[in-house]
Amino acid sequence: MWRPDFLFGAATAAYQIEGGVAEDGRHPSIWDTFSATPGKVLNGDTGVVACDHYHRWEEDLRHVEQLGLGAYRLSVSWSRVMDEAGAPNPRGLDFYKRLLDRLQERGLQSFVTLYHWDLPQCLQDRGGWLNRDTAGRFADYAALLARELRGRVSAWTTLNEPWCSAYLGHANGQHAPGLKRVRYAVEAMHHLLLGHGIATRVLRDLDKAPVGIVSNVNAVQPDSERPEDLQAARMAFACANSWVLDPVLLGRYPEALRELWPGIEPPLRDRDMDLIRTPLDYLGINYYFRATVRSDGAHGYLDRMRPGVERTQMGWEVYPEGLRDLLLGFKARYPRLPPIYITENGMASDDRVLDGRVDDAHRISYLGRHLAAVDEAMRGGVDVRGYFFWSLLDNFEWAYGYERRFGLIHVDYATQQRTLKDSALAVRDFLRRRREAAR
């Protein structure tokens, strides 16, 4: 089912790779603040240097081309392109213009994400995503990028994984800004999605490139067939998947969340849902694992670590069939389901360079099985247009710092030496064979 125009790419995110956090007018984001706070990130790691992509971007783009990929997915650092007063920062914008121009010169498509979790700290100081005004500031930011970068971008993404921004950032405190109230997460999610809807319309008005949103999704399994565990799985599925997809594609929040969080409602105003369900040109899906859940004995659910299953370094269960089943389920549930790109898929492991080589056969197996699952979904009628490996480079893995390695390319953080892992070589060979078969 791999049609000739099926797009293969690799993905990154600004704070995870760029470094250069105080250069050329960039000001702090919430992740600068969060990672500098003792105890928030493993080993006290920060993104101050990361992969030094801000200075080594040309080398990194050469790797994208040498692997035979057709696209590169990146995010823009909001703090790098707008100053604290909301005015454009020409030096920051020039960085992305140079990068995008080089991609065009090499015939590579660019999927540009506006927001990959790095809200400017100055906006957080005014309430962040708990402040409805932030949705408007996000639209201003989208307008700036559309005006400055139009013609250079193949596809726009408004938000990457708003579930993580809302829940991990506002309900359990694992991510920036580190808040810990479910009510905050519900409010933040609504303002994130509102910002997405407004920004989508702004981008369409100012540029011709397609616009989408990226949602992380999980397969969910009940721990048993007991009614309370089946109900727990229904609520877990709603939280993990429907919390974003239902409002964006159906114009309403899932009823199961009212059962999970009784008495907590999003701060709706007139026309909000019309804005949030603005039609998409594509939907990005990020998939990594299956969760097993059981009832918490009240009205919620708890994760259960099933024994005897394959897991990644993150502790996530490897379950490729879940990607197939989710895609087929989305096709059945959402009449307005747009074309899909798998915008992230990959695994973390403790990769080491030995004699100039990184043997990551486990990753090759993981990727191959998930590509087979995508193929099965396409055979079932799901319109999947492309697949992005997460990630191009080992990088700053948020609260886990530099311990967890997701990259096709190994990064020695002390020397910034890049080493292609065996998985990168396997991707290169796969794509070369694919091109040869198409001739």
C-alpha cells in the first residue's frame, strides 16, 4: 500500500535540539524556567546546549538528505522569533528562513510546528494557557510566522500534542509549567484548542500551505472484563484520545470526561466550539504504546504495568497493533476525518557507540512492525499520507533529560559528534530500495 507519493520524514522539536537559548535575542520559555528548577528534570539536565542544532543545523539537514528522507518536521521557538513585547525578532526569524531555504534547495518538504510546548515565560507570567488571552497571543504569533515564512513551508502544524501541554503541564506537574490541578488542565486544554482554531484560520488567510494539528494517541486495554475495569478503560480512552480529537473533529468534548472529573467543565464561550472545529487539511498522529488500566475503586482509573510484555526504555509497552486499531477506529468514529500523517513514532533505548557503531536492532524491529501496522490500516481504507520517525537525533527528552535516546542518529553530548545508528542505515537502505523499485 506504499503509494509512490507516500512521504517519509524525521521529526525534531526546537527546545529539544537547538540550544543557543540566550543567543540572537531569544528570551526564556517555560522549559528554560522548568529545567533550571532543581528536581524537575532528571540529573538536572537543561536545554541550554542540547544538540547545538542552532549552530550545527546544516550538518543535521545533510543527514536528512543522506538518509533519503523526503521531509523534515521541526518546530519554531516562539521565544526566538518574537520579543517579550510581541514584536518580531529578525535574527531569530532569519535562522528559520535559512533552514527552510536549505530544505527547499534540497527538494525536502518542511512540516513546521508552531507550538511544541515552549510557551514564552513572559506569557506564563500572565497566566499562560490558563489565561484565555494566550489563545489570542498564539494567533498573533501564527500571523507573524505566516507572513515571514510563507512560501517556505510545506505544511503547518498549530499544536503538537496538546494533551501533554494540558495534562502533564497542568494536572500532574511532570512538564512545564509544573502545575498540579485537574481543573487547570481542563482550562488549559480549552485555551490551547481555542488558540489552534483561531490560528488555523489566520494561517489559511495568509498562506496556502495546508494546516493541521498533531495529537498523541494511546491504545487502551482494560485489566479485566469486570464492569468497573471496562468503565475505567472507557474513561482512559476518552482522556488519552477523545479529549483532543472529539472537539476538533466533532465539535464537542467527550461525555466520559465529565464522569472522570465530575464538576469540572471547560470555560466555554459562544462560538468557541465553532472555532475549535475549524476544518483541518490533515491530522497528525503520534503513537508510541498501549496502556492497561483498572478501576481506582472510585470513579477514575489507574495504570497497571502488565508483566511479561515487551517494553522500551521509557517503560512503554510495545504494541504495534494498537496503531492499526486506533486508525481504523478513528475512520469509523469521525465522519470528517482528514488525511493522516503519522507525525511521530519511535522508541527510546540506552544506545551506545561501540567501535564506531550503534547496534539498535530492537529499534529496527519496532519501526518495521509499526510500519506494517500503518500498512494494514491503509489496506482497511484509512487515508495515511506519510510517516515521520521520532526522532532524527537523540535529544533533550523533557523531564528525562538526556538519559533516554529516541534518535536515528546518536549524539555524544560532550563532543556533539553525530553517529548514524544501525536503524538510520536500515531506513536509508529501505528508502533507497523503494526509490529503485519505483523507477
